[in-house]
Amino acid sequence: MSVALESRLLPTYPETKIGFVEGEGTWLTGSDGRRYLDFAAGIAVVSLGHRHPAPLAAAHAQLDRLWHASNLFATEPAAELAQALSARFGGAQAFFCNSGAEANEAAIKYARKATGKAGVLALEGSFHGRTLGALAATGQASKRKAFEPLGPARFATPNDIASLYAAADAHVGLVLVEPVLGEGGVIPLDPAFVAAAAARANELGAVLAFDEVQTGVGRTGTFFAWEQLGVKPDLVTLAKALANGLPIGCLLVSDDAPRAFGPGDHGSTFGGNPVSCAAGVAVVSTIDDELLASVRANGERLADGVADLPGVAEARGRGLLLGAVLDRPAQPVADAALDAGLVCLTAGPDVLRLAPPLVVGPDEIDHALEILTEVLA
């Protein structure tokens, strides 16, 4: 990657150690010509692997037909994707946008109109995006501090039901949770806590939303993570994996949720882009029962292997979203793994995050574990 070109970017991200120029399946090729095993998947985005034939063909075909029409007109890919997601959810309407932050902004706005209340109840350690509304609901003070004052949000401790009740009050119109906190340490929510969050939302007359930007579209071994928790939310936000790397976000509104939006209440110029939606239709079709079973089986294999690694105090997560709690800082471990040919992530000071493509196989998992064993030894 050209240093001169990179230097013209605003410094909103840490300095990169390497650039990538090509991907195939679970492998990336660096600008140094070396191959890297990808256990980050573009931060849980390229879930079917790089250049998967189904979304690749769908996007190419749509590029040859229509790139953009605006939301003043209907397009077949947006309608088809909305229908496919509704069928998976069990009855919902979709609003398409460009990212997870935008999807969460739409959820916040929807709940405010539906309830007439501005307060949001979220979780300490949560991450919902960096736009102002989503940032206000992000439970990480270090990310909020430079941009305060922000919107009215309260924060409960994950899996602590007492704190959930202590934090909520009558001004809360939205209860927003991640089924597995991703950036906050890969912390799965207990079913009992999720049930309590749903009950508290009902008591307050609030809308219950699950941020499934990272956990949705098969990442945890079911299409939606909420399917494993026994609670069906009013709203679900999706993005990341929905188009396997093309920009897209989605707010799903359950048919059972209170009505709010009408014409003119919300919008997105590029939302529902035909190319992204065509890729999304292919992704949803590809994530079938066989693939989901493979995610669960390979997730167990990865979790068992990680738990046995030197320096790992705990392995936690669901499916192929795994956090390894280390006895040392995580970033130097991720850096050393990259030097050894494995791309992985962090999720807080001492948590290594592994989120390989859902098509990863046992041999690739074993190879990743070999690298991590060497790095952690």
C-alpha cells in the first residue's frame, strides 16, 4: 500500500501494519505478497468468505442492469431482500441504509416516535456506532467523552438484572442490547437477563431492540442470535455480513411492534441500493440449515481449542464469534499473530476476538490454533 496515498486519509484509525490486495475464501493476500489466514472477516463482515460465488455473481449481474434508482422508486432487489428477511424473522418490515450505525440511528428514531420518549437503556461496554445517536447509546465512556453532551441514555451492567431495573426509568422509550457484546469483550447475554430486559421494556412501554449488526446473519449458529435466547424483539438492526462486504444496513420492525414511521419520517439516499441488496438476497439464500450447523460445530471446535491455549483464562462467545480472555494485553498478541500469518481482532484490553468467515473448515481452525499456540507460548 502506498504510504503517500494512505497519508491523505483522516487519521481516524490506528496506523496500519499492512494492506491487503486480494482475498479468496478464508485467505487474504497482503501488499507484501504473503498469504494470511483471515480470522477477522473484515470485523465479522465477509461471512461467506472473500469472493464467494453467490453474492459475487448476484452483484455482477445487478451491476449490468441497474446501480441506483433512489427510494422514490421501487427496485426488485430491495423488495426481494425485505421479503427474505421478513420470512427469516417471522414477519417484519425493513428499512435499508448503509451501515450498522445508521440502522441503530433508525431504531432510536423509530422508538422515539413510537413511544414519545427520548430515553435509551443500553449496556455498559456496548457498541452501537459512532454517529451521535448511536454513540449516545454506546456504553464506553472513552468513546463518548469528546462528543458530549449526547442524547439521554442510561447503562445497565450486562447479565445483572438488578442493575437493569436500577438504570431504567419512566423516560426510557428504547431498550437496546447486543445479544453478544462484540466490541465490549465478546460477552454473551444470559437468556434470563434478556427475558428481564424484555419484561422491563414492556413495563415501561418501551420498544425492545436487538443490535445484531455483529451477531446476525448466521454468525452465532442461527440466522438471528435472538433465536437462541427465547425473546423475539420489536426491532432488529443488521449490517456487516448482510451483503458479504458491500455496504448495507437494515432496521427490521416486527409486525407485532407499535407503528411509528410514515412517509417523510426517515430516509437514506443510498439505502436499498440494488447492487448491495442483490448481494444480500444471495447471502440470505446461502445461509441454510447445513451452513448454520457447520457454524455451530466449528464454533465448538474453535472454542475448545482456544480454551486450551496457553495464557487463555476463558473462551466465551457463540458460534463463530469468540473471545479469548488473556492473561496479558491483547493487542500485542494480535500483532504477533499477524506477523505469523493470522489476522484476528481485539475486543478490549485483554480479549482477543476471533470471527472467521462462516465457511471456515476444521483444517483452517487447527492452523489458526497452531499459530496462536506459538504466539502465546
